[in-house]
Amino acid sequence: MYHEVLPDHLDIPSWLVVREARFRRQMRYLKRHFRILSMDAAVDYLATAANQVKARRPPAVITFDDGYAGNFSCALPVLRALQLPFTVYVSTAMVAGGGRFWHDRIIAALITAGRGNLSIQTSAGTLEYSGRARLDARRWAGIESILTRLKNLPPAEREVIADRLDQDLKVPALRMMTPAELHELSRDKLVTIGNHTHAHELLDQLDSERATATILRAQTLLEEWTGRRPVHFAYPNGNYVGETAALVKRLGMATAVTGNPRTWVEADSLFEIPRIGIGRFDNLNLFRARMCGLLQ
């Protein structure tokens, strides 16, 4: 599970953003040691008894969440050169409107705070952030702690906090694909486009009616932009409950992926597929360890 890939010179010390050179090394490693499948092919693989034998190269699926512009500008050329299929799960609101997710605005604000401190006032109390850690990975741990606590607030309050902090930012803004870029991406035979809701809502915080509405809105826009109606789904932030999985199935999806950090096994429900998250601070050795199941 990836989110964004950008050129090395863009210094965005966010776990979500993998450097292009590191991503290329990771993909070359995958090509050498794994059999890379599309999501459709992976489902077929699990359904075919003849495939359930030990192969020289175990299968793997490459996925991206959200629909960031670097999926088109950076990841696609790397994966096309290696002829590796991949799936991009798109949240359509920011593609349609050209905006940024609340969490991306918060991340940018905290990075902009540099080595200083920042207090964030919320209805649940004050959140204190310190950027004094010298290593980017340590700074990210502090940012991630803030994000985790903000996710428990009402969606409207998260947006208000992001708007309040989103001023005079000094880091490059993460950008989503445009509808035209998404259309061009979807035309590549290596690419599968999946649904990631309309506005990246945390589905375990929504009732059935609102969850249905956001999923179907994304379906309509994705079909309009790509000419195909998605059959694969990713839960935003990995948040779901049993009723969510059942709803996704009723709405016509064939699979749904989570953020549960382990390998996918035959016993897993097709609507609770785990994924191994890869981020900015995973060097090749860490990447290899994750792919071999040593850090699950």
C-alpha cells in the first residue's frame, strides 16, 4: 500500500510521500522476487486450486490510495518501464474540486512549524506538537500522533482546524490528479482504478445512508472520468466494521482492501484484504523485511 511518489528533490518529510528513486529500487526488487498481479488476477489466483502450490515467486499486488498526482507523473513511468500492474483507489471530491484533504493540510502545517512547537485547540482539549526531533521519522511520529487524535473528532471540526492552520505554508502542497490525468492514467493497460469514497470519509463514523451516498457518488464520477465502473474498493484510513464490508459488497464491489499490516492469505474475506503499508522512511532493507513478513 502506497499513497504518493514524488521526485527526490521535493522535500516533503511525510510518511505518505515516497521518493521516486527509492520507489524505483523497491519495484525492481519486487519484479525480481515476486509475481506482480492486478487485483482481478489476484482474485482469480486465490480462486484457482491449481495456483495454491508453492511457486518460485510468490504473488503480490501493488496499490495506491487517494489519487495523488504523483501516481500519474512519477509512479506510472516507473511501473510502465517495469511492466508491473497496479491499482489506484481514488477519492473523487478532491479530484473534482482541486482541493486537499484535511489531513494533508494538517501535515503541511506541522511540517511548516519546523523545529518549533504548535498548539492545536480542539473540542477534546489542546493537542501539543513539538518538531524538535532531529530525524524526519521521529518528527513524523509526532505528526501521526496528532492525526490519530484528530480522526476521533467530528468531520466538520477537522475541516475547521485544517482551515485555521492552512496559512502561509512553506512546503510544496500535495496535489491530487485532475480528471484529465485520471482519465489518461486509466487508459494504461497496467492500471486498475478503484473506489475510495467521494470525500475520504471514515466509514465507521457514518450511518448506512451516508456511507452509501459517498460510495455511489465516487462510482458515478469515476465511471464518468474513466469509462469504467470500479469493482474494487479501499476503506479510507482502513476504517470499517462488519456492516461496512457488507454494504460495500451489496453495492457491487468484488473486493475491499484494509490497512491491516500483514500478508493476504486464502482464508481472508475478499472484503477484508490486508495490505502492507510502505512509506517514506522504509529503506530497501526495511522494505524487504516487510515483504518477507518479518515486520508484520
